[in-house]
Amino acid sequence: MFAEVIVDVSANSLDKIFDYKCPENCTIFLGQRVLLPFGKRTIEGYVLNLKESTNLDLSQVKEIIKPLDEQPLILPEMFTLISELKKEYNLRIIDILHLIVPSQIRSGKVKQQTIRNCFLTEYALSHISELKSNSKNQIAACAYLKNKPQESIVTLNKNFGSATINKLIEKGFIDFVTENVNRTPLTEVENNINTEFKPTEKQQLAIQKILSKQNLFNLLFGVTGSGKTEVYMQVIKEALKNNQTAIMLVPEISLTPKTVKQFRSRFGNLVAVLHSGLSDGEKFDEWFRLYNGEAKIAVGARSAIFAPLKNLGAIIIDEEHDSSYQSENNPRYETVTVAKLRAKYNNCPLVLGSATPTIETFYNAQKQSYNLITLDERINKRPLPKMDIVDMCHEFREGNTSLFSNHLLNEMSKAVNNSEQIMLFLNRRGYSSFQMCRECGFLAKCSDCDVSLVYHKEDNLLKCHYCGKKFKTLTKCPNCQKSSIKLGNTGTEKIEQELSELFPNTKVFRMDNDTTTTKSSHAKILGEFEKTKPAILVGTQMIAKGHDFPSVTLVGILDADLSLFYSDFKANEKTFQLVTQVAGRAGRAEKEGKVVLQTFFPKHYVYNFCSSYDYLRFYNKEINLRETASFPPFSKIIRILVTAEEDEPAKNLTHELFLKCKDLRVNNKSDFYFLEAMRSPHAKIKRKYRYQVLMRIKENKPELVNQIFEIANVINSKVSVFVEVNPQNLS
Ligand code: ADP
Ligand code: ZN
């Protein structure tokens, strides 16, 4: 028997199949992890195929040393994923395998945790009198175990000393059984306390439509608070009834612990959680609980789409528009692509849920590639919060140069006086966005990245938000030695400070990357905010997601324009999504909510449609723009990103790749809308110079995409080359 093996080394040159002989003394399974001789080294690999013969010279074929796990870690379904993802995104097979088998599972460092439960033997009962009277501890331990049929060895060692317990084991007085224990996150969540709702008529229709599998792919388009979660849970319940499993994806778990808790309390231990915030041991145990079939629902962030579940009955992607579903580091992939492959393989429904679907998703629904299911009202017909648009130019003309309009301050005072809660959103952390010299224009920049440094007052430092590097604050200009240092735009840290002056008796909380550096800090801030009334929570987009605080009646969006003038074709869409999501935090319970949106462009159509919650009109306008300018979904954006420690080699290689793409265009003229090579907008990040070849090509041209992949397949020790298909971010 021979095995086709992929070796566990991330290098383009090794991303191919090697033939190995299977050892005679054991069986090798398809998908198994194996130990291999490779050159002079011993490395790990994965068996991707088994066959009777090889075309290679037998003397050249080495033998597998041994399998590394009892069972194959790669399920049969995953082979489809491997070949399709390789085709779609030009990924290395080994990198896809690393997604399928996370590092905690394959490193060998994390082990199943076990405990020994001790009990008194029959022998002990009849020989207990033989213990010498001075062995007091031994006698006491036996007496203890006589009253307690089982006790963990840890407790016994603690109470009686490990020497004592070891002696009793040696004498045959104590024996033990070894038990596996699971390290489970969320142990504090009570099981089975969340009672089901009787679905409303609209929810019921949605559930039926999804289960009918008329079309496997569904878009559940429901306004914030319309009860989408209950629909997901009912669909999953149905899958469980049919003895199937399910995947439930949420954007960022640490920000939205609510969903996980809801699922855990409804479905108990059938839920396993997968996300990057788990300890290695927890990840290991949760993964194997899914693999063994002990848990049937994987709730998690992006990576959970690869959960080792067999017989899937439902896949759900909540807040499908969220950018965290797209991986921005190698291996780059879109979660929905994987989800569709798995849904097709298992013939199970895929549900994408959102109040603000991406333009691409909604376009697919319009073209009937997706079933469009609409929930257009909040549960109990609660109104969506009224949104006031405040013209900040007007405020400025009236002499108000602060970040708070008079209208917002009035509304805040009202809310505070009523003991209600306020959320203030500003997508810029730190104290001020930059420090510069008024005299000569010197701007403090990171030495490793081509970006300006952000001033943080708390620790009186300048910080790079790209690489985290810290620098001394400027007191005088290093260029002209004058000390007229100017601060840039206000960030969350400064807002927090200003609020404590404006509302000295109201507690102010802040949630952004700086205040949430530890694992539990999100939960802590949110938990305290929830309990405090009145209170103000200031934050970046972290506060936009899914939170459900009944006492929040006022939401302030301090500078809505921040995302609007980003040089990105998705800027309008992202602004619409962000504003709608933040606004959705207000007035979720009995009290009506209000939103104050501050902008310098009050007439902009995006704000117009935001304030009337009119996604459809926004979509119609946006899709026309996209079509006219041939942007996705009417085209595919491809970027070849070239990075290197030195500028020259990166620049030269980029030029070379550009010329090759130009040649490709000669024969495919009508398929190219755009082709250009340039420095990336951030010309240097983390000491690496960045260039890019940017293209827009016709949709559905897989051969052309393949040829671009071929061009970018360069092996160069100094320069790295990545191809990104429809990247989220072109910085
Ligand atoms: P969405 O996910 O669409 O934003 P949620 O699932 O958070 O909305 O639901 C909004 C609120 O309505 C929640 O407090 C939820 O518990 C409640 N809810 C959902 N479905 C029902 C129902 N059928 N009957 C009563 N309340 C419901
Ligand atoms: Zn930097």
C-alpha cells in the first residue's frame, strides 16, 4: 500500500503530493496524521490518498514511520474543502489543513486531561487492622475513604500527603480509576434554563421556508431586534431532532457573549464553543467533543466553520456582513465560501442573517441565488429608535468647536436625569489621532510603519496602531526644536475625560482596544455598565455589536463621517451598516430609544437612508453605482500584494508581475476593467515595504483568476507575494 502525503511545512515549493510506503505492521487511514522521514529530518504529514501502486522508482520511496493519532483527524468531507479552497483562493494545501486541524490538536503539546478517582479495595477492608498504629495518616485516609466511596487523588494528596497515598496504593489498600475530564469554557452558564418562545407568525414562516430546502442558501433579512436568534435556534432544534449537527457562527465572541450564553442555556452540553479566546486545553477538549459527537452544535467565530462535525443539518452565519468573517492573514478565505461548500456537501440549509446584508449578499438574494426571507418588524412591534441628524458645520458656525452638539448634550442631560443609559460611539481610540508641529509641519510617524502615531494620554505615549510600537510624546519638535505641538482629532480616551467634566456625577465607562487587553475585560466593562444607572459607555465599533441593554435609551454617534470618506468602494456600505448597528442598541425594551448622529455632511444620501432605516432604497442606489463603475458584485477585485524588508526588490518584483498581468490583458482585453501597479496606501507596515498590483476583472472567470495565481506563484526568499481575492481592506 502507498500513501499520497502532504508534508507539514508551509512553503510553496513543498506544497505538493509525496508518495510514501505504508508500514506493514499497522493500518494507515485516509486523512490520518503520520510521522515521516523527509530528507535528513523527521516531520509530520497528512495522508490525502491511499493507492496500491506508485509510479515512482521503488528504491526512492520512503516508508511512513508511524501514524500519530488513532483515528484520522480529517473527515471525508474536508477533502472537498481542500480542493475547492485551493482552487478558489490559491491557498497552500498545508495551510488549509491547518484550518481544519487547529494547532492545539496537532501540536502534541496539549493532552487529554485525566483525573484519578481513588477507592478503598476489598483487600484493604480485611487488612486494615494490620496498619501500624503510628501510621496515623494512612489510617485516617482509609477511614475517610470508607465513608466516601470515591475521591480524586488530588484531594487525597492534599489532605493526607502524597507519600501516604502512594504507600497505600503500593500496599494494595487503594486502587483508582482514570477518568477523562473536559476543560469547558462557560461552566458558569446554567443549562436548560432558557425557555423557548412561541415563534411569531413571521418567525414561523421563516423557519418553515428554511427547513423546506427549496433553496439551500437563505438570507434572513431582519431588522435589529426582529427575533432572528429564535429562528436560528428553532432551525437547529429541528436538525438535532433528525440526529444531525449544526454550526452557529457569530462575529466576535468576546464582544457578543450573549449568543453563546443563550445557546448554552437552551441546548446545554450539546454546545461546544470554538474561538481564539479559549485556552489551549479548552480548545482541545471542545474540538474533540465535536469530533466524537458528544457535542452537536459548534458555536463560534470564523474558524468554527471548519468544526469537525459529521452530518450537518444547519449552518448559520449571524451578522453576515461583519468583516471578521473574512480572514485578512494567510490563509485568506471568505467564511461564506466554506459554508456554501459544507451546506452543499451535507445537503443542509445555510442561513445568512443580518439587518444590513452586504451588497453582494443582497444582490445574490435578488437574483434568487438565495432565498430571501424578511422580518421587517421588531418583536412586539417596538419601534426602531428615532434618528436625529445634527449638522456639525452649523454647530461650528455657531461657535461650538467641541465634539458634542448642543442637541446631543441636551438629550444626554435628559437621559441622565431619568437615570437611563447612554452609548456614545466614536471609531477612533486614543486621546488624539496625531501629534504634529505647528511651525514646520513635522508629523510624528512610526519608524516601522508608514502611519502617524496616536497620542495616548493615560500613559503619556505615542502609539502605532498598526504594530503597537510605543514612542515618547513630543514636547518639542525634533525637526525645528520649537515647542508648538498640535494635537489631532479627538479619540475615545479624550471623550471619556471630557464627559467626566461635563457630567461629573455620572459614571463613564470606556470600551476600546486599550481598555480590553485581557480576556475577561469586555465582560467586566459590559457587566458593570449594565448594573449602573445612569451611566455612559463610550467606545469604538466594539460597542456596535449585538449588545442588548434594556436601559439604553440614547445612542450618540459622534463622528459618523469617519468611515464615509475612506478610499474604499465599500465606504458607503460600511457606514450604513455601522450606523444601523449602533442605532440598533437604543430602545430595545419598553422605553423608546433615540439616536443622535453628528455629521459635517447632513445631506449625504447614506445618512438619509440610515435615518429612515431604509435598507432597500440604500441598496438600490448602491447597486446602481456598483454596476456603473463595475465594482463587486459586477466584478472581482484581485490584489497581488508584494512585501519585503527592502524597498528595491519589492518594487522590481511588483513591476515584473505588473508586466506579466499586462500581457495577460492583451489576450483578455474585455475581461479587465482595471489594472495598475502602485505603492500600497500604507507604504510600510511592520518594517516591510508594500507594493501592489491591483485589478478588477469580470466575475466568473476562473481560468483568468488561475492565470493570475500562476503569475503570482513566485518563489523568492527576499520578497513575499500574496494574492487576495475581494480583499476587505486595501491599506
Ligand atoms: P435579532 O437577533 O433579530 O436582533 P433577537 O433575537 O435579539 O433579535 O430578539 C429580540 C428580542 O425579542 C429578544 O429579547 C428576544 O428574546 C425576543 N423574542 C424573540 N422571539 C420572540 C418571540 N417569538 N416571542 C417573544 N419574544 C421574542
Ligand atoms: Zn508601527
